[in-house]
Amino acid sequence: MWIRAATPGSAEIDLMESLDRFVIQVALTANNALDWLRLEDCAVVFAEFPVPGWEPADLLEAILEIAPRTPVILRDPEGTVADAVRLMKLGAYHFMSGPLEENELLGRLEMAAEKHGLRESAAGGGTYARTASNSADMSGRRSV
């Protein structure tokens, strides 16, 4: 799941298309993402800040309360090393700052999804990722 405050533009859609091995849910609000997570399994959550009404630590806590075994990657272009350390201590899988780099994101998503798959296998679950049945975004994928 990709949580972002704005509708994906052409650069984001290109990025999503390069991540074709993943089923990507786009949630334009944190509350929509949390609602979706209550109903569906998700291999990885990628939250891009700023997210209106939410601080990274608060959203991380809410996600982990609902889906404690789901890796959460947070990105804040204005983030600091202190933010990264604090969020990792709170349970973030990874923290990214600065410009979004496709190769770094792909690597992090692959590692996080693998970790989630291993956790689910160990817990007896077999769900890797599902699509939402809400509305389709302009890239043809399902979105929340």
C-alpha cells in the first residue's frame, strides 16, 4: 500500500509501473489506508509524508496496531537522521528522506515484502498481497 496525500502524477505512475511485480494500492488519506488495512492483508506499507493530520510516528503506531507483522517504510523529504532513528525504534522497517529514488525504493520494497512473506509463513498465513475492490486508479491498479 502506498499512502500519499496527492493523486499520483505521471512520475508516480511511471514509478508504479516500474514496480510491476507488486500489486499497489494507493490511499490518498491515512484514514482510508487504515480502513483498508483492517479488511485486507498487505505485504508492505509505504507512507510518504507530509500526510495531512498525521505525524510519522502517529501513523506508524496506528498501522502497526492494525497490522503488526506488516513492514512499514516511511518517507519524509524533510526527514533527519534523528527522525530515522526514532521511527526505526518505534518499529518502522525503513525510513527514507530526500528525493525518491526508484532503485532504492524497489530494493526496500522487495526486502520488506520478502520479510512479510516469511513472517506470514511462520505464522501459518499464506496471504502475500491482495487487491482492494474499491475504485481503480488511472494506472489500472486498484486503489483505496
